[in-house]
Amino acid sequence: MKALVWHGKEDIRCDTVSDPEIEDDRDAIIKVTSCAICGSDLHLYHNFIPAMLPGDIMGHEMMGEVVEVGKGVNGHLKKGERIVVPFTIWCGECEQCKRGNYSVCERTNRKKDLADKVFGHGTAGLFGYTHLTGGYPGGQAEYLRVPFADKTHIKVPDSLTDEQVLFLGDILPTGWQAAVQCDIEPTDTVAVWGCGPVGQMAIRGAILLGAKQVIAIDRLPERLSMAEAAGATTINFETESVVDGLNELTGGKGPEKCIDATGLEAHVSLAQPDTIYDRAKQMLMLESDRPHVLREMIYVCRPAGTISVPGVYAGLVDKFPMGIAMNKGLTFRMGQTHVNRWTDDLLKRIEDGQIDPSFVITHTASLEQGPEMYKVFRDKRDSCIKVVLKP
Ligand SMILES: NC(=O)c1ccc[n+]([C@@H]2O[C@H](COP(=O)([O-])OP(=O)(O)OC[C@H]3O[C@@H](n4cnc5c(N)ncnc54)[C@H](O)[C@@H]3O)[C@@H](O)[C@H]2O)c1
Ligand SMILES: [Zn+2]
Ligand SMILES: [Zn+2]
């Protein structure tokens, strides 16, 4: 089959690889009908997340038709059914899964020994996302093996298009979880850093959850316009002061809730000298991440407020203002998304017409065009916001 394969930094190719096969009774194989490129894939593209190996198949946002099921799937999935695959692989039986903490499932990471060493305690298996999370082949491919498939799926009705449901596997529940973790009250201002696909979903989530005001921060006009279309007020961090803007819009008090939908690759610019410092340290391998957004959030957040972090961080950050966070009494919420915790509710909201996540798609291409589309998405060329690939 054809698949997008990681060969090294900024080197993803559309290769011919072996078709996946059932390896375990709880596996299923799907024929992928649609998959997407995520901001998290860009961190792998730039080799900022450790433990990718040449030959790894990319992709963790995908859906398709079930073409084969293992004996242990026990009727939970049948051939011919149409499913979205959540990027977090979960077993449904461990203590964490029983609590709904699927992204830290204790049983699905098949490289748990490695993960335990690095993290203290390993986390769940993820598709197409490094050997620290199991080294499972991803879904930017014609076919995908889904481990623990009796649990790891979201069945979707034929009445909805691929584009309407594909993002149930990642960015929709990710933006939603980021907003839910803010425990939004009707008097709250929610500020969202980053108006990429995750930020867009977080903005809409915060509005649906009843925030008084949502303020969206980015520098790319097309992304800011998309945030405005949802009802957000916007700040362009390249031309305005984020801290002044947020204080002005909140009567000088700062937003109660702050969401980091940017992650470890904050934009580097002379106007934000700490980003130059971070970039230099990153190049010297003295720091793995560029935490400008975290610093800004901690500084501007209202005392006793909440910092919610869906943005991915890889390792060590420097000059983290712990003293400010502690003294202001801030609450931190973060994590890889517990996808299936949210998807019954979100699918219903899509069916009811309350949300249609397809608004974020700007580019549709073939799998062969995938390597080029990584560059288009990375460089935000052609006003690119979200790429869907059709294997
Ligand atoms: N927690 C999860 O489970 C999960 C799931 C999906 C994605 N993610 C992460 O969410 C983050 C966003 O993903 P995406 O797909 O939207 O990616 P993206 O790269 O398209 O979006 C990031 C946005 O942040 C903006 N940005 C950069 N520096 C900024 C700054 N200083 N202030 C404000 N905005 C800034 C960029 O201009 C860009 O629009 C990534 O880190 C990704 O890895 C996490
Ligand atoms: Zn993702
Ligand atoms: Zn589990």
C-alpha cells in the first residue's frame, strides 16, 4: 500500500510499504477514506519530539471502512462499518480507562518500558506518534491496523460526510477538552493563543460552553478572520501587544481562562526577544521547547485563573515563571486528549447541526501530494489552515 513515511527531519515521503495485517485478536484493519495532517505532525516533521525512527508511518487523524476484524473484537465492530479512529488507543479495562483517562491508558503502549523510563510512568499508545507512545503505524496510508479496535473506534452514520466527522478523532475533542478543562462560567473571558485548527475548535467550544467573551490571538489574517466568524474578538500578536490588548478587553484584570493552542513551536520574532532566546537554546539542544505562550499566559492570566494546555510540549522548557504562577494561584490543566470521553456528545452535536467542524478545511489532496502538503501547511502557504488527504 501507499503511506506517508517519516525518513528524518523535514523528510516525509509517499512510499510503498507492506499492507497491515491482523496481529492480535482485538485488531481490526480499516481502508482509510480520509485522513488529515495535524499541527502535532509538524512537531514530528521538525523532529522536535524524540523517538521517531526512519520508516515510521505518519498520521493520527483518520477514518475509513472496516475490512477485517480479529476474533477478539467480539461483534463490537463488523466488516463494512464506517468508523473514525481516535488518535488515543485505549483498552477500556485498566484503572485509567475506567476513569475515562484514555490518553493515559495503562495497557495500550507496547513500548511501555521505554515510556516508563522517560516519563516516570508511561502513557497510552498513540497512532503515528513516536516510539514513546508505542511506535504504532499511523493512518496517512491506504490501510491502518487498529489495535484494541473493540474500544478504539467511533462509529459514524452514513448521513454525515467524511469531512463532517473526520475531526472527531482529534482536533474537535482536543479543542473541546481544552475548553471544558477551563470550567467556563458565564462571566468568563477565555483567551486562546493560536488560531490553527485546534485553536478554532477551542474557540467554538468556549463559545458553546457559554463564555462571556472569547479572545483569539494569532498573526495570520485568514486564521484571525476564521476566529472572528465564530464570534471571537481578535489580537494580532505581530502588530499589537497581547498583554495590553487582553488587559484592555477585561477591564485591566486579565482573562480568567487561558488556552495554549500553539504548543512548543511558538513563532520566533524580534518583537518577542524571549523567542529568539528559546530558538537559540533549542538549536544548541539546551532546551527542547519554545514556551513563549506559556510565559505570556501566566503573566496576563487573572489571579486564581486557569491555564489549559492542549498545545503539545515535548520535553524541557526554560525560564518558566513558576513563582508568578504559584503566587497568582493559577490552575494548570493539560494533556493529550481523552478522545472517546467526548465523542458521543460531540457526534450528537454534529448530527443536531450545532457544530460542523468541516469549516476548517482549506485543502484536499491525494496521498501522493502529502509530502508537498506538509510544506504548504507548515509554511501556511496559500492561506492553508487544514489539509485533508484522500488515500
Ligand atoms: N493535546 C492534544 O491531544 C492535541 C491534539 C491535537 C493537536 N495538539 C497540539 O495543538 C497545537 C496546535 O495544533 P494545530 O493543528 O492548530 O497547529 P497549527 O500549527 O496549525 O497552529 C498553531 C498556531 O499557533 C500560532 N502561534 C504561533 N506563535 C504564537 C504566539 N506567540 N501567540 C499566538 N499564536 C501563535 C500559529 O500562527 C498557528 O496559527 C500543536 O502543538 C499540536 O501539537 C494537541
Ligand atoms: Zn493531532
Ligand atoms: Zn486502558
